[in-house]
Amino acid sequence: MYKAVVTSFAILVLSALACGGTSSVPSSPIVSHYAANSRLLRAIDTNDMAALRLAIRDGASPDTITEFGEPAVAFAAEHGRLTICQALINDGANIDAGDSQRRTALMAAGESGDPDMISMLLLHKAKPNLESDTHQTALILAARAGCLGGVRSLVYAGADLNGEDDNGNTALIYAAQSLAWQTSLANFAFLVDHASTNHENAKGQTALMFAAASGSPDGVKLLLERAAKPSTRDKLGRTALYYGAQATESSIADTAPLGSARAATSNFEKREYELNSVLAALATKTTDGVVALLLAAAAGNVGAVNGLITEGLPVNEGATPALLRTIDHPMMPPSALGSEWPDGMTPLMVAAATGHVDVMRALFAARANAAARDAKGRTAIMYAARYGRAAAVQALVQHGVDVDAADNDGRRALMHVASLGWAGMAYRGWVHSENGNTPSPDVAVIAFLLKAGADPPAKDLAGKTALDLAKDSQNTMAVMALKLGGVNR
């Protein structure tokens, strides 16, 4: 948009100078041609065929370029000027001329999602397999724009279906990404029928992973029917199931182009329940079912949790959460919370640690065991307290958990919030409060635990009480909350 406005402004200035204005430049053939070229660009910008004809009659070159180095024919294609673009080609414009990034008219038409422009350019023998500086082709750009007509025309004209850009992404992978905001599956289905479904990009990601991450049940099912491999792992060891389990309304909206976020969110809301059945189908095809449930719990994806539970995945089975340590989640930086997590964590522990109360309720309904322990002997309430998740602690207390259960180090929930808590995470840079004046959640956590009967004088195996640990960790909010609760030792 900015590029188009600047281009229009420059055309107006050049046209004014060429028409006399305040310019003292004497008339000459060079100036006349310069003026004619400026008028030609303005004619394209305003879609004025008559003005274009006059500019060419006065010496304008069909190969004129804009101040951004974009050939006139590509400028016309980018703005959907079909008849003008055809006129330029008929007058001798180089149909395959590229700009400073080697982007041609055909690529511009693909990126704009203009099937008529693509067809016209191909009829005039535009080369379908030329690449930009980043090795993107017209087919890749058309697929990303969801332009089914353009994709078909390009394929029938000999476009390389499996061509890769600098990141190893193909047209099919980009089409899978676009499922987050595209409502039609036709473009994607056409590519699935003709392209390599199991191609991996530079990160080891496949179309199936992107379809799952886009929240598209139909896209996932279509790929599975065409022999896409659900067990393939990317270079971080993640499967399509991992990507689908983390698909949330906000994550899908974040992938949409500018202006499409609202549509992406709306589409996801409509497909959420269907997506859960797809996740379940993926889970039955891999050995990652338990990990998927952990991932869905960590991402707060209640629908996915319910879908996986319905499929029969065990809610009380612990797992090695190695993949969880790579999650890019605002409340769970990979180098922070995840690095602390031991083997044997259950979905309820993960939900408690990340504060997703809705997920916890879904797990309670499925008879999740709130007293289950991981390899460190920790329970869900210990994790909720440790990370300052006040609402999660409250939910667990209401569920009747033992607030004074001790882990392998003899530490209880009250000791965990005292030794780390939200304040400790904020100090380490693991979390950031949106409002610096907001009271620490640790105060509420401690209040809930004390009210539920937590024993303040209890000591861990090192002989430390909760107050001792709060002082040692310089958690002033915890110290204050404990003293306000009558704890003095």
C-alpha cells in the first residue's frame, strides 16, 4: 500500500514537471521521453487506456520502470490492469522483466491472486518457472494467495509443483499455511493431488504440520487420505500432532496476513470442534497421543483436550515432556519452566503449571488424579503454587487436594510458592506483568493455601520452613503474605 501511494505521488510530481510547471529544463527529446514515460506510469496507476496510448505515441517505452525498479508491465499486473498490461505486451514490453528482486509480472499476478491476469500472461508466453531473489515462483505466490484458477493455469503451463523457495517451502506448504484464513479447500486439494505431500522444508516441516497448525480438519484429512505421514518429525522432533495440539484462536490469527486476522479467528471458531476429531485421528496414527494431550493442556486448548480424551487417551499417564521444553508460549519460555519439568508429568500438572483452569476442569471431568506424582514427587498443586497460578491453586483446593503433601525434597505447595512463585519468575525474566502495580499472584496463592490448612511450621528435608525459603529467595511479597497470615517462623 505504501509503495503504491509513493509511486502515485512520484508520478504526479514527474508529470507536473514534464508539463512545464516551475521547471526550467528546456524541451528536448530526452525530456519529452521522460515526460511520456511518467505519463505512461500514471496511466497505469489510474487505469486510463487512452492516456496510455497517448504516452506511447509520444515516445513512452513499454519497458518503463517505476522509481522502485518495477517494470511497467509488472506494475500493471500488480494492480490488476488487465487490458493495459496486455497493451504493453502487444507494444513490445518484456513480459519476463523483473524488478530489483527479480519479481516478474507473473509473480505479481500470483501474489495478487489474480487468475485472469495469470492466464493472460501465460497466453503471452510468460515463463512460469522464473524465480525471485528468494526463489519464490509465481506458483508459490499464487498458492499462498489461495488463487485456485491461477494455480491450475500455472500447473497446466508447466510450473514446477515441487519448486522450493529459500526456506525449502513449496506451493503445497504455503497452501497449507493459508488454510488458516482461506475458506475454500479447492486450491489446496488440487495441489495435494499433484504435488509431493511429504516434502520437508529446511526445518523439517511438512504440509501436514502446517494444515494441523492452521486448524483445518479438512486439510488434515485430505493429506492423510493422500498418504501424508503423520509420524514425520521436524528438526525439533515435533510431529503434526504437536502442531495441531497447539493450534489456538490467537495462534491461528497471528499467522494470517494483515487484514485477515479477524477472518482467521472466525474460521477457527467454526472449525474448532472438527479440529479436535482430527487431532484424535492423528493421535491414533502415532505413538505421541500422551504427548499431544500434554501439549494441548500446555497451550490451553480445551477443545483439543476434550477431543483427545474422547478418543480414549489416558489422562493420568505421565510422560517425558522433552517436547514441551520447545514450546513458544508466553507463560512457558523454553529455557525456563520447561527446563524444570521432570519425567512423569501428567496433563493436569501441565495445566496447573501454566494456569489453564478450563483445561483442569475438563481433566477433572475425565477423572484426572490430582494426587498423582511425577519423578520429583510433585503434585499438580505444587506446580500451581510454584508458578504463582492463583486460580489453579483455588481450583485444586476446591477439588479437595492435599495441600500439605510433600515432594521428594520434603517441600509442600506453600514452600514452592515461597521459594519461587510469580515474583521469582518475574525476577528471572520468565514472565512479565502488564501492570507493574498489580499485586503479585503469590499473595493470593499463599492466602488460599493457608485457608485450606497448609502447615507453615513444616520443614523440608533441609530444615527450611516456607518463611525461611521466602527470605532466602528474597521473595518479599511471599514474606509479607506469610506474615499477614500469622506465620512468624
